[in-house]
Amino acid sequence: MGEITDWFRVKLSRRGVLGAGILAAGGSAIAAAGAAQQPAPAERSSGSGHDGLGSAGHGPSHGAMMTVGEVDEERNGFDTRKMLTDWETGTVSRLPGGRVLRTFEIDAVDKEIEIAPGVMFPAWTYNGRVPGPALRATEGERLKIVFRNFGSHPHSIHCHNIHSARMDGIPGAGVIAPGEEFVYEFDAVPFGCHLYHCHALPLKRHIHKGLYGLFVIDPDPALHPEHTDVARSRLLGTPENAEWQELAMVMNAFDTNFDDENEVYAVNTVAHTYMKRPIPIRRDKPVRVYLVNAVEFDPINSLHLHANFFDYYDHGTTLTPTLRTVDTVMQCQAQRGILEFSFKDHEPGLYMFHAHQSEFAELGWMSFFDVQEAVA
Amino acid sequence: MNEAHPVTEAGSTPAEEAPRSRAPLVWLVLPLAVLALAVAWLVAADPLRSFDNGAPPVENLTFERTVLSSGGIDLLVRAGGSEPMTIAQVLVDDAYWEFSQDPSGPLARGETAWIHLPYPWVQGEAHAVKIITNTGATFEHEIPVAVPTPVPTTGSLVNQALLGAFVGIVPVAIGLMFYPALRGIGRGGMNFLLAMTVGLLVFLMIDAGGEAFELADEAAAIFQGQVMVVLAAAASFLLLMAIGRRDGRPAGLALATFIALGIGLHNLGEGLAIGAAFASGAAGLGTFLVLGFTLHNITEGIGIAAPMLKGRPALWIFPALTLLAGGPAVLGLWIGSLAHAPQWSALALAIGAGAILQVVIEVAAYLMKSDGRGVAALSSWPVLSGAAFGVAFMYATAMLVKI
């Protein structure tokens, strides 16, 4: 004990204090210097694809504007290429009286998905995929959607079609807590290209987290004698329909840092996915795109097709086009429609399509059709 | 057997002294052993698991250097996350852009990497770079005015030296040229000059300190900019005080040298800031701006001259002091335009502020001593008006150069 008090009693000379101050500051300087080992800029190999940059710094027009790397589709559990033609038709049975009863089963699941190479997003999903399954039914059928909520928040399915208030999927009418189940029942009317989404609150968050999907009701040819051929071509499973190349496309976007602005835009979730793997199109077969805009935060979205024009059926609720011979169509949030076009008079090659909001295009919503003589 | 003998002898000698030397050793080892045990337990048992609330790791990314060339944009980034972080994508002006990272892979805390973007940037316009990590967090960096980053050529180094000379060396030389005119000055005039020196030094100190804190905020959190600035200023202050007072209070030429050193360190920081500003295109260089700097710094020469008025310094002293006070501006410009990082500029400015504080104290002490009245001299009319003039002159001429 005596030793310690003696130590404290030692008078601190001014010089000693000065030395201590310098020591402390010197220590911080050494720590800073230690953390400062900066690697030199990377050597640029002259054989790389960046050669096109001239002395003024002008690079290739599109070549470098792209996400880097690949998305692990296996880990995601859904493949954006297969998603284009992956229609969920549910299970079919007959009601007494012969009417078709079509039953869909949808589970809400929390799941982390890769929306751009290396960028993970904590999504809320229907059946583990974003967008949710592309439901497909036929006009006049009785539909039953068995919805189970395995997520961490209350959710619902709010279908854009004609139904009763009790089946609307809003708080008090179909929004269910985690662990609960609800069965939505209504008739498949009207025919058209629709969507469904979660209508739990707050609305923006529940939608942009990934709870939305296509909901297509094919017209019943028997109910449209004046346009039987058109209706038959729209009805999944008919030989006339098999002549078409049908594609399901949901325009969506993700706010990865939750600042109410999207960082990633895409068709079917993954940025640039159809740039890196263009969609194969058979030149001699017409193309029909079921398109819905599920983007949050931005009021409108659009699709522009390069080097070609299409007929457009707003909401898909008519059998004659609502817009003829256009190459760009605008959709507000939740607006949707059907595009019909053909490449039969075009030479094979890559034909681009993208949002004509250049901002969305540059943030991932840019794609290619790969028009070929024959598709494997 | 011959070899074994000295070995046993050597081994036995410390054994005999052990009772005296072992106790302190135990008290050195024991705390370290406890630390090692605590670390081992933390790692093995993971008792902090209960604090894991599922939140994503804290991520931080600081942009330290921006190099614009015909090859595109190169950025030096420093990670400061709670865990190693992964750069997933890079956007330029809200467009995903191809990039390469060197070295590649996740960045541990404090680690740096170069991001190379073959982006066709536009001369004189603004660009924004945004980095997205694998968790979706974003970090933005603005390039306010895109201009090619200077590369060290003989021509550019000479040009920068010329600029540095106009900002640092020329005004000090001009100020020192007043020396012969000031020599015959009386006590009141002398007090005015010394007080003016204190005033301009106080202005420089506040200016350097403020700038140091500002730059410290731009630096990566790992450098603890604010603390670094305070410690560096304190260290330079204490070091110079200790050196200066080895042989009593500095006066005459010694005091003039310290003033020149303090101003020189300030000019180094100033040069770094100007160099970095021009390199990043933040400031265009106008004749008016350079003239402003020259005018602004003229009083510095007069300040250096003031304590030497009673002596008879050799002629070579004047160019030497000019170089000491003004030369670092050239050095700062070179370094600042070629290898700028905010923490180094902050460090240089902080050291300058500390050095100036030392000079302020010593000049005030010299003033009191040479006047003979002590503290009472400080409240005399020439001193108060001199200090006020020094600060006001600096403030007014600074209006010419602040952008």
C-alpha cells in the first residue's frame, strides 16, 4: 500500500505532462497511419472490354451499363425465364350442377430474395416467389383461394375483379393475422388481365415488399359469339391458344434501403435478367404479353418495344384492341393490359424492350427478345 | 561436460533473484491472462447472442479519393462496418454500371478498395455514384464538377509550385520587406504590430481549427476525426511549447522562427485543402482568387518581422523565414492535388492550429515582457487596436477567397 501512495505522491513535472500529451496524440497518429495502407489503383488490362473508351472518356453506348455478376436463381427458388410461362391453374373440380370450381392455394412467406446480383432483399412473398404465382382461370368459373399466412405480419389477397365486400381482402374483410387461414370465394368475372396484391396496412410497404401477382381470366368463347376466334385464342389449352407465345410480365421495383425510392427496377423481379438471358421468340408465331405494373413510389411505368408496334387491350377486358399500332404503353400503379405483336416480317436478332422512363431502364428494367427462326 | 557447466550456472543465477523480480511479472501476466480468458469465453460461449435482435449489421462506407481519367472513374472507398461488408452493385447517375473492385471480396472494417468504373463522365458536369451493398444499403458520393484529376507531370508540378508561391511565399516575402521601415518604430507602434500579429494568428487558428473539424467529419468514422483533431492540435502545441521553452521564453529571432513555423504549418494545411479542391474540380482558379490569397497573407510577413525589430538578423535569415512560412503551401498543393484524403488534411490543419496557439501565447508573453508593464500592457490602446486590426484585416481579406 505504501508503495502506491508514494507513487501518487510523486510530483508530476510539467515536462512529464507534456510528454504524456504527446504520447497520447502520437498514439492516435500511429493508429491512423496503420489504417491508412491504401492499395494503388488497379492496373487496367488493355485487353478488357473497356477499350472502347476514347480519350474524351466516351464508352460503349450500352455495353457497360449493366449489373455485374449473376443471380443465384436456385437459392431464390424461382427462375425468371420459367416465370414467363409458368401459369398457376390450381385444381379443378365440379360443383353440383356441373359448374367448374377452381381452387388456388397461396401461402404468405417471409423470404430473402436476390433481386440484383449480390443484392439481397428481405421480401414478403406469395408461395416463396416475387411476383406471386400467375393465376389463370376461365370466365364464369367459381374460384376459391385458400390463403394461409406464414409471414410475420398480417396479410391478405385483394383481387382486382368483381366480388363481394366480404371477399375484398381489406382490414376487417380478409386480412388475416400470422398463422391464420382465410378462403376467398368469388366468380371469375370479368375476363381480362388483372392482378392481386396484399391490402394490409400500411399499403405501400406490403406491396413493395413483394406481395402482388398476375391474375388472368380467359374469356369463355361461348359467351362471345361475335368474337369466338379471338376468345378461343385467349383461352389457355385450346389449339388456337397454342399458336401464340404467351408471356407473363410483372413490372416491379425494390426499395432496398427503405427511403421510399426504388433502387432496382425490373420485369419479374431480377434487374437486367432478360438482358443477360434474352427471351427466345419464334419468328413465325405471334406474341401475347400479359403486363401489369406493380411498382410502388413511382406513379407510372411503361413498356416500349423496339423496332415493332403492338395492339393493346387495356385491362384485357375487351376482345378488340383499345389501342392500335403503338410501340409504347403507359400504365399507372395497378394498371394492366395485354400486348399483341408479331415478328414474322422481321429479320432474326435481338429486339429490345424496356420502360421508356430512362431512369427505370437504367436501374434494371431493360430486356431483349431474341427473335429466332426456331426456338428449342 | 565443459559446455554444461556454464549453462547450469546461467540458469541458476536468475533463480536466485526470482523472489524479487517475479511478483511484478505476475501482476503483468495476470491481467493479460484474464483478458485472454474473457476473449476466449466471449468467442466460445457467445453470451451476447441474446443481443442479436435480427437487425442487419451496421454498414458504413467512406469515399476517400476520386480519380477521373480517360479510363473512367476510380474511387477509393474505406469500409467501416461492424462486420465485413460486400459491395454488390454500383450506380452512376442512377444507372447500374459495370465495375471492378480491387482487391475484390468483402471489405473488413478499416479496409480500403479501389472501385473502377469505365464511365463516360462529362467534363464540367456533376455526377453521383451510389454503391449498393449485399444488404441493400446504399452509400452515395457526389462529384460536384467532373474534371480530369491532375497527374504528376513536370508541367503540372511547376504550375502548382507557382500557385503555391503566390499563395504562400510571395505575401510573406512582401510582408518581411516592410522590415527596414518598421525598425525605427516606438513602443506603441511595436505593441500595435505584435498585437496585430496575435490577432491575425488567432484568426488563422480559428480558421484552421474549423476547417480541420469540417474535414474530420468527412473522414471515415474509424479515424475518430474530432478526437484526432483535438489530440493532434494539443500534441503540436505541447511539443512546440516544450521545445520553445527549453532555454527560457523565446524572443527575437527564435520567436520569429516559431511564428514562421506556425504559419508554415497552417499554410501546409491550406495548401492541401486548395490542392484537393482543384483536383476535385470544386473550385475554378481565377486571378482574383489568387490575388485575394496573396493580400490575405501579407500581414503574416509583418507578424514574422515584428519580434526581430530590436535585433539585427543576418540577411539570409529573411529568405529562410520566408521559405519556412510560405514554402509548405507549395508542398501542400502538391500533396493535396495528388493524394488527397480528408483525414490527412484534417491532421495537417490540426497540427497547424496547435502550432499557432503556441505562437499566440509566446507572442503575447513577449509583448508583455518587452513592454515592461506585464498584463497591464494588454489593455493598452495600441495593443487592443492592433489585435482588432489584425483580426479585422484577416476577416475582410478572407472575404476575397472564401467560396
